[in-house]
Amino acid sequence: MENEGSSSTPPPANVHVSPADECVSSAETQQQSLGRSDGAQDKNGTQMHAALPDGPSATLRGTPTPSSTKLCGYLNKQGGPLKAWKSRWFVYEEKSCQLFYYRMAQDISPLGKVDLFCATFSYPLQGEEGSFHIQTPERTVILKAANRDAQMYWLQQLQLKRTLYREQHAEHLSIPRPDNHKLESTPSANNCRADFLPMVKTPSGLVGEEAASLPAPGLNSPLNMSIKHPLIELQNTMHSFRNRHSQEIRQSVFHIGDPTDTQKTSSSKASTLAVPTPGSSQSPESPANARSEHDLSTISPNRNNSKEKSKPLELKDTSRLQREKLAEEVKAQKELVSLLHKVLEAAQLEKRTCAQFLAAEGEQERLELLRHGERRVAELRDHLESLQQENENLRRDLNQRDAHIAELQESVQLLIQKNQAKQEVILKLSEKLAVCGEDKQCSNGLRSEALKQLTIENENLKDDLKAYKTQNQYLNSEIYHLTTLWRKSSEREQSLIVKCAVLEANSSQMESRYLGILQKLQESKELNPEQGEAVKKVVKDAVRADLSTAIKLNSVRDYDEYGFKIAMDYKVEDLKLLAKIQALEIRSQNLLNQEECDGPLLARCAQLLFGRPEGELSSSTELKNLLRMGLPREYRARAWRFMIQTRTKSLKEHHPDRYQELCEKSRTSPHLVPRQIQLDLDRTLTSNQYFSPPSSPLIHKLERVLQAFSWQNPTIGYVQGLNRLAAIALLVLQDEEDAFWCLVVIVDYIMPHNYYTKDLVGCQADQCVLKDLMSEKLPRLKAHLEALKVDVSLITVEWFLVLFVESLPTRILFKVWDAFLYEGIKVIFRYALALFKYREEGILKINDSVEMYQYLRIFPNTIVDRRKLTSIAFNDMNPLPMKLLQNRRATHLERLHAEIQELENLRTAYKAEHVQCKDKELDTLASEDEEEFVFISEKIHGEVYSNS
């Protein structure tokens, strides 16, 4: 019974071509389809090929070159529930990379096929001689060749066919080839000829044309029949018999011809006996096609009969051969008749039962027939139970025998151990005899026996070593082939992905430009009312599309790796078109730069940071350049911890449990903790999914970090903006104690003094420094803003206080923080100037102050080209030394302190004057009360006097 099969098809009426016909093909055709073939024979007659990869069409290293013989022949296939070996005729089809198998070479329809496109080949070392496995994603096919040479020939040829087909398939589909066709990762030492199995010589008589002319092995064996495909067997048998009968009735049994006629007759018989392959059936991938009569005449090899034999001998031989053929045909017909009898008996039994049931006159008779059938079924069931019981008894007996055998084996083991002990004693005694010099001949005999045993064991070990070495060479070749195929497939897939990303990015850029043109047309005043309405309608349709879908690289990505929402959500109606344009630009940049961390940058980061703890890192120019370029996410936390540890090392040494102590203070004295912290927790990073739910664990960590910092620096305590700095530190470092020390480093070590106090004098000084730098590096922009009376410090003060958090896109924000933690506040000045330089032309086009403030508030979030922005910050803004910033900050701080002192003096004078005014008012009120009292008294006295 076969493990697989194909649907049966009716035999064709025209020319029939069997799989044997496919085994005959010219060497030129094979070389055109398989590639170049080169080889040389060594002294032992074995062909050796070591073709090295030389371009995409070269043969792989360790691969045998293609043979001019078509790959076909008889193999034993293991199948059925009994796992029995069945002889099958196998033919490889080059167009579909499939291995078809038949019962014999002259069959018309295949019994099944094996797809080799994704198959791997191997063979067990301890298995039967000549057996090998073909493993596909669906199943494993076990085959067996006639000998070891045939086995290796089939494995090497299948290996080569698979590789060549995949290359031709890639060329047919016009898949772009990668530039590096060689396996650069494979060491040259592993590619030497000794590591791969050389090509095995084509076994004569077992494959190709010679095998097609030989009789099928095991043809008359009943186990060789395919019970699973009786219709295909019947079709093949009938067709073969019809072809043989139609050929042999043309001549008499006593016909005698000359040798030339005999050759023609045998050749024509072979052509007539040939039957179509699956190419004539329903399968479009079968290996047979219709051929000319010239091709059909070359099926079997020419066999020259000896011209020296006499005619009587030829007559006897011919008669004997014809009788043998007739006997074989009669036997085949008997098998066919037996099979048909069984089918006919089953059909007649079913027909008889149905006829009896239908012939019954009444319901009672039909019921009786049904009862009879049920009784029959019950009897069969009882019989089955008895057989099962008998089977159980036999199994129990078998188990008992197995236990007995186990006991016997244990006894044998004990006897072997005793025997070994006796042998050891014998050896010791023999050694003593050798020492004493007694019985020298006996000792010499024992030594010769031991030496002979060692020699036999040594020979066995050599054979095993040779077998393992051969298997290792073949497996090396198979691994190399599979690795090469996998590498090429991966590179082709990657090139297609990159090509698709570039095309999609270009599409997004074109759509963004289209929307930009629509925006300019909408703002243009040269359009007539009808054109203006049409432009507004098109803009409204464009804005109506879902903005979030414009930047999704896949169907599930709404947030970036740190939890920030990618799509911007503008509430103002006039800015929705701008949001759509920005979303398309972000999508284009993401598609073009989605692998920017790969390649040299990732290799440099791995070389500098991989596997090294924070304590072993050191400041260097290489680290500085990497931080300016932006670190990959997997290395960012480690670099941040190193920079924090560098600045807080001495403080941590004196206070190793500082954070735990501060948290304990916050827990025991909650009334001393600023209440503003609790109010700002729900307003922290509202666009981040990790801080959105109130029950998020990061919210509680953030609260503890801010409370601990309020105890660490009581001068500042807590001001709005610190919550966002601590939140960014938590997102990157994950550990709340690390986030606390990061906040300490930013406020106490990096930022200037008095930056987060109530008067923000340090931040005000930096805004003045920024305006000075804009006058020097961006004079046109500064003049334009002054003409519109726009104060940029109203916008930039938030950039400096919270270090661009929620002002820049997150993919740029973390690059700014990477460089900021290493170089200091100078990085903030660089990026602030770079932002104005990046959008300078767009800002110069705005001539309204209200619109200018609105644009300055949102434009940093519209930056999409991070590489361009970084280049402007660290190249175009040079020189920008830290000493220059410190000197200018000191100048402005002195002026600001003077202004603050002057305001303080004015406030003091105002308070003193206000107190004097209050005293004078009190004196005036007192004198007025006294005069009124005197007047009332005099009036009362006057009245009293008049009455008296």
C-alpha cells in the first residue's frame, strides 16, 4: 500500500510515451538545461569534481557536475502499514522539480510524486545499505538504492537538481539577485575539497537508459502491487498488455529474421511497449511529453546478436523466449482475472443483497432480512471479540516470553561477566607463565590470538571511521547547499522588501507634495470663486482620510517603542491639512530609514558597548560621536547609566542608600511633600500609553521619584516640568532609583544654577544668550521676527526647561538626550538653533504675528528628517564653544541680577511708602472722630443749657 497517490486518468488514444522514454536525451540538451559540466577521472575510475562558486551560474562548492544521463531508475520505496520495500521506477522532472514514481518504466500513470523544491536529503549511517531519506515539509520518503554508489549518485544528483532549479526559478521570476553571491561568512578553510564528497561515477545498468531496458525487479511479487491505487494498476496493466499483444500478432511464432531485422524488431518492440507518463494524464507537471518516432526508436540499447550462430539455434532460442513471454503474460492475466473476480464477487454480493431486499413482498420479509443482517453483524462482532481476546492472550504470552528472554539475557550478562573475570584470571596466569618462562609456545599462541583480535577490531574501527567520514563529507555538502539557498532567498526577500519600502516612500512623498500644492492653492488669492471652492472640496476630501493610517508601517503599530503615539492629533481645523502632510512625510522617512540602526552604526555600538558593564566604559571621542548620531534602543539604557554613574560616583559612595532613605521620609512625613506633585501626575506625557492609565505602575514610580527629589533638593523642591524629565528617565532606564539619579544629574550637575528656582533667572539668561546667537547665525530670521515684534523666548523657554519633551518627535528627542547627558546644555542650544535653521524659509514667509506664534508652537513636531537636523546642529552651527556660552550667560545674569535688585528696591520702597500712607490715613481718621465728638458734646451741652 502506497503512502501517497494521484488521481487516475483515462489512457490517451494517441502516441504513448513512458517514463523510460524520458531517460534518453542528448548530452547537448542536458548541458543547456543543467549548466556546464566538467570532470576528470582519477586512477581508480572515480570522477572528481570540485567546482567552486564563480558567479551566480557557477556550480556550488562540493557539488557534482550534472551528468548527461537523465535522472531515472529503479529504487525501492518503503510504504504501507507493514513498512515493506516496493520496487518503483523513479523519474525526475526538471520543469517542476518533482520526482515521479511508477510501478515499472512502461506504466502510463504515476503512483505519486515527491516535491523537491523545499526538500532536504540525508541517509542513516546505521540503516540498511543504500537507503536514504527525502524530507519535505509534508512527509519523509524513505528510498533504497541497489548499493552505496547508486545511493550517493542519487543524493548528489538530487542535490544538484534542486539547486539548479531554484536558480532557474529565481531567474524566471526576475527576482533581483544580491551583489554578494558567495558565502562570505563561510571560512575558506571549510571550503576545501577534502571537506566535501567528490562526485560518484554514474552506476552502469542502474540509472538512465540501461535501467529502462531491464526488467523491473520484483515485478511478479504480490507485495509489489499498489493496493491503494487499483484503478491505476488496472489501467497500466491493460495498456501494457494491449501494446504487447498488438505488436506480437504481427509475426508468426516460427518467423526467423536476420540479425538486422532482429535489431529493428527489438527496437520497435521497446517503442511499442512504452506507455505515457503523467504528461498524458491530468497532472501538468508529469515528466512525459509526446515525442517523434525518431526519439521513440532510441528507447532500448542496441543489442547485437552474434552472426556466427546457426539458424536452428536461433529458432530454438526464439521459440523459448516466446514461450517464456507467453507464460509471463498468462500469469499476469491470471492475476488480473483474480483481481477482477474479487471485485465482481463484491459487486454481485451487494447486488444480490439489494435484489433480495427489493424482491421481498411485504414489510415482514424485509424486516426479516434486516434482522438476518443484524444477526450476521452480531456474529461477526462476537467473532471479532473472540479474535481480540485471542490476540490479548497472545500478547500476554508474548510479554511473558519477553520477560523470560530478559531474564535469560541477564543470565547471559552474568555469564559474560564471569567469562570476562575468568579471562582476566587466565591473562594474569599467562603473564605469570611468561615471566617464569614456562610453556613458551602456549603463551605465544595466546599472544597471537590477542593480536589477531586487536587487528580485527582495528579493521572494524577503520571501516567505521571511513563510513563516518563519508557521511560527514556528504552532510557538509548538504549543509553548504542549504545555507547557500537560505542565504540567497533571504537576500532576495530583503531586496524585495527594500524595493517595496522605497516605492511606498516615493508614493508618500508624491502624495505629500500634492497636498502641499493644494495648501498653496488654497492660500492663493488669484483663483476665481469656482476654482477656490473646487480646491477647498479636494482639501476637505484629503483631510477626511484617517491620519493614523498614513504612517502605519504595519497593521498594529500606533505607538513607537517607548509608548508615544506616532500620529499627531490637531484640534484646530486649519491645521488638519498640515497634519496630513506631516503624517505622510513621517511615513516616507520611516520607510526609508527603518534600518538606519543596522550596518556600521550597530557594529560600532556592539564593539564599544556590547558585553561591557557600565563601570568599564570610559569617555572617548568614539563614544561622543556615537551619542551624537543616536544610540539604538538596546544600548541606550547602558550608556545613560554610565553617564549618570560618572557624575554621581562620589555622592553615591558617601550615601549608598540615599534613595531608600528619601522614600522613607516621604512615606513617614507625607504632609511635607509638595501637593503639586499629585496634581501633575495625571498631566504627565498624556500622549504616552504607559502613563495614560492612572493605575499604571510607572505613575506610582514617578510619584516616588519626584517626592524623593523634593527631599534631596529642598531649595527647589518641586516645580512644574520636573515630572516630564523624570518620566523620560523612567521610560529609558525602567528602574526608579536610576531615574531619580538621572533627575539629580540634570538639575544639580548639568543645568546651570538657579535654573528651576521661582524667578527662573538661569533660564531667562539662556533665552538672552539664544537671541544673541540667532542674531549671529540666523540674522535674516532674527530681523524678520523683530519686525513682527515676536518674542521667541515665549516659545523657547519651554524647550530649555523640559529639554524638548513633547516638543520634538520622540525619534529625535532621544537622540538629543543622548548627546545632552554627555556634553551638557550646549546640545540644547545647538538643536534650538538647528530647528530655526531647518524651517527658516517657511518662517520667513509668515507675515502675521498671531500666525507666527501659532506656527512656532507646533513646527518642531513636524520635523521628519532627523539626520538633516543633526547635521545642522553639529556642523552648520559651528563654532559654538562652551566658554562662549558661559561668558554670555554670566553677562546676562549680571544684568538680570541688577534688574532684579532694582525691582527689589522698588518693591521695598513701595512697601515703606505704603506703610506711611496707612499711618497718615489712621491719624486723619482719628482727628475727624475727635472733632465730631466735640461737636456732639457741645450740642448736647447747648440743649441741656436751653432746657434748664
